[in-house]
Amino acid sequence: MMADAFLGINILHDTSAALVVDGELVAAAEEERFNCDRHTTAFPNSAIDFCFERAEITKGQLRGVAVTFDYRQFRLNLQPFEQNTINHDDVTLRGRRKIAEDNFATWRRAKRELARSGLPTPRFMRHHLTHAACGYYLSGFDGAGVVVFDGRGERESTSLWRGSGARLNHIESYSIYDSLGQLYTYVTSLCGLYGKIGNEGKTMGLSGYGTGRLHLDDVVTFDPNRYHIDRKRMRELSRYRVPLGQLNSDSQELAYAVQKKLEEAYRFLARRIQQLTGLRSFVLSGGVALNCNANAMLAGSPDVERLYVPPAANDAGTSIGAAFVQWVEYSGKSPMVPIDPVYLGPAFDEDAIKASIVRTGLTRVAKVCDPARIASEAITKGLVVGWFQGAMEFGPRALGNRSILADPRDAEMPKKLNDRVKFREPWRPFAPSVLQEKAEEWFTPTLVSPYMLLSLTVRSERRSLIPAVTHIDGTSRIQSVTREVNPMYYRLIEEFFARTGIPMVLNTSLNIRGESIARTPDDAIRCLINSGLDVLVIGNFVIWKENINLAL
Ligand SMILES: [Fe+2]
């Protein structure tokens, strides 16, 4: 029997699948968690299979499938793509052609996979529509101005939309020549930070070290109703290029300059969409919307009544958007929004966890009744704790179910984490998970940041108390946690607060550098064995590293 079920598939990078059944988002996952290739371009077969498994329906029962990019439009647009796209390390025409060819190879592969997948024939949806739908419908707002910005869609790089009840209408767009996403990625590459897609957050972290010596005023300009990017001037920035991994002070200044320009563009677009819609509720989506500094700047602006950025603002989230659009077209109704559209991935019961522990032959294991208390005690004692609970998060952040947790009071903790587990650049900040109702005592302005997508300012008198999560510029990219959304994680932080007076813990994703975030108990245990984690709290089990001898 047919179900009112709709599947969305992202086949670009950060490939993913999401399933909406009877208007409810019931499952979503990114393929990288299955194939362990970060930002993977592989067709999301495993993520699709997981969605059906979780929803307990079969492929044959689907009412519709949509892919989040319309390659027919893209093909028409190939020439400007070649002329325009910046291959991050090779700006020659040959280099840019290669990117175009790679994209078409992905497309051909996806077509083959779709043909043999057993799925109904898919629709190909406008990429920015799927970003906009992901953000708007998850926001739960009745009406909002929606801004989508990313590297590029088929023909556009920034688009403005109006959400009104269940309707989502396009207003205006910017071509791929005015891509804020590509500008930011280009600067990331000039700073020697590119390496692989998704490193733009490093540029944002680096911008905290700039002083304002450089500016990009001739690269990005503003008319009353449009912004423009001067590609020639943009390319001239190549004089600042440094090799991969070799930052210098120009890199810091360039990062600062592009960040400031992006924030100016944010303000401009907010004004513009307000002018066009009369609304003061905004939704941001697309990869650019992962910029926590700019998001916070906008969210704190007096012109903005409410701002929503979905947890997977990047391409991963487009699969959710494509499933939503199909549901809305079919039913005429908005989808139902879960209390927190994050914990949508695979979960493992006690038997599965136990089996995994037995398989690995680990012996220093205890079963406990209150894992949150044990974990908070271990953090208080300076240990680095792996924390694996419930369903896996969807989106680029670990939000308390697949996390590494540590003491935010310890100024040496970032170094310890980098040396032993994460191996990240020493200048990159770590972030805290904070009890929501305590956040305003520590951070300003008062904003809710459930998905770690806003950088707030740590109150100056408190900075010395939480050095491990305070960035050089005094900011902190917080996750505000509520009991309703994640009761177990909330309890852990509450316990830590009761012991220390600090209502937050340092939270970074449960993975080792270069690997994707842990999905299964096996992944988490491998992380414990192969890295400097001291203890892993997984379901109701606590597993100690061999050299740790601490009774809790
Ligand atoms: Fe995108």
C-alpha cells in the first residue's frame, strides 16, 4: 500500500537522504557517517536504506522522490560555470573545467545509482528551493523572509524567498558571478586553509586574529537594491596566497576582511528582504549560513525579531527541504516540525552496545544507572570523555549525542584535546554546551542557539573562568541546551554545574581528525582505543582506557 511518504536525496557533496511520512520528518542521515568519507560525494545508498528502516516502510510504498539539484539547468549553464568557478588551488581554465567535469561525473554516477536503486523515478528540484524549504519549514514560523546563500545552485548563488503559511515563493536571485560562498571559499584557499570542502569555518576562526589592516571594499560593493562582486578584483587577491598550512599575518587580515564583508552583506540582505516582504522574521539557509559570527551579528540586530538557521544549513539539509516541498505540494499543508530536528539518525539499544563491547574484548567496563552523573564527574576531574547516547545528530555539529566532552575551565584543555584526539590547528576555538536558562549570565546578547550556529560574546568578567571555550576575540560558539530537547545531556551539564558552578561543558564531535563523526558503538569504541580519550560513556556503559585508574 502507498504511504504518504516522500524521500529527498542530496547527491552533491555532504550527500544525504531524508524521509517525510504523513507530513512528519521521521528520518535523515548523511552518507559520510556510513562510508567514513567526510563531505562525501558518494551516492547516499546507506542513508536511504537507513531512512526506510527507521520509518518501517519500503521503497515501493513511496509517493515521491526528489533530488536536490536540477542538472538540466546546470548543463545549459556549463559555460559560465567553467568561466566562473574557482578551483580552489587551480584557477586556470583547465582546472575549472576539471571541476565541471567532476560535477558531471557525480551526476552520471547518481543517474546510474538512481536507475538501479529500486526507487520511483525522481524529480529534480531547484537547489535553492530545497535549501529555502529546509530552513523555512523547520523554523515553524508562520511567515518569514528567507535568504539562501551558498557556493552556487544551478544558476544562482544567493536567492530571496517569502514564506507565508505553507507557501514559499521566490522573490529575486543573484547569479553565480555574485557568489558570497565562492568568495569566502576563495579566501579560505588563499589563506592556505582549503584542502577539502567545509573548511570555511577555519577562516571564520582565523578572522578573530585580524586587526582590520586589509579590506575588500572594492571587491564587494553595494547599490541600494543589489550587492556586486567584482571578479577581477577578487582574483587580484591571489597576491596574498600562501601554500596549504602556512598562515601568515596577511592571512589573518584577509580572513578578517572577508568576514567583515560577509557581515555587511548579511545586513544588506536582511534590509532588502525586509523591504520586499515587510517581515522581521528571517530564515537563513545554504552553506554560507553556517557562519556563526555573521549569524549572531544579525540575530542580535534590532531590525530582526526572530532568526532561524537550520542545523544542517549546508547541502546535507537540502534532502529535508526536498522531502518537505513534495509533502507541501501534495497536501497543501506545512510539515509537522519535530521539537528538535537534529536527532534523526541511527540509535542503538543496550544489546547492540553490549555486543560491540564484547566484540572488542574490552574489559574495563561497568554498567551504571546514571551515565550523566558519571560523565560529569569524570569531566570535573579533568578527563576527556567520549559521550555516545541516543540517536545520531543530522548536520555538521555534534550536539550532545556523539560528542567528546571536557572541562571548559582548564586553559590547557584545548592543547590536550588537540594533542591527544582532535589534532586541529591550535588557534581554532572549541565550543561549549550551556544550560539555556543560564546562558545570558555568561554570554551576550541573549539569544537561543540550539545548533551551535551563533557566536556570542563571553561577558568580560567571566572569560577567565572558561578559557577553554573563549576564543581570542572573546566570542564563543555556544549550543544552548534545554531539558525538553535532550534531557540526558541537560542532566549531565546540570550535574557539572552543581559541582563547579559552571553551567556548561566543552563539546566537540566524537571523531578523530579527518574522520566523520561516530555513528555506531563500534565507531565510538574505535575512537576510544585509537585516540587520547580517557573514558567512553556509551548508553549505560562506562568504558575506561587502560591507563586510567580513577574510581568514580
Ligand atoms: Fe547548496
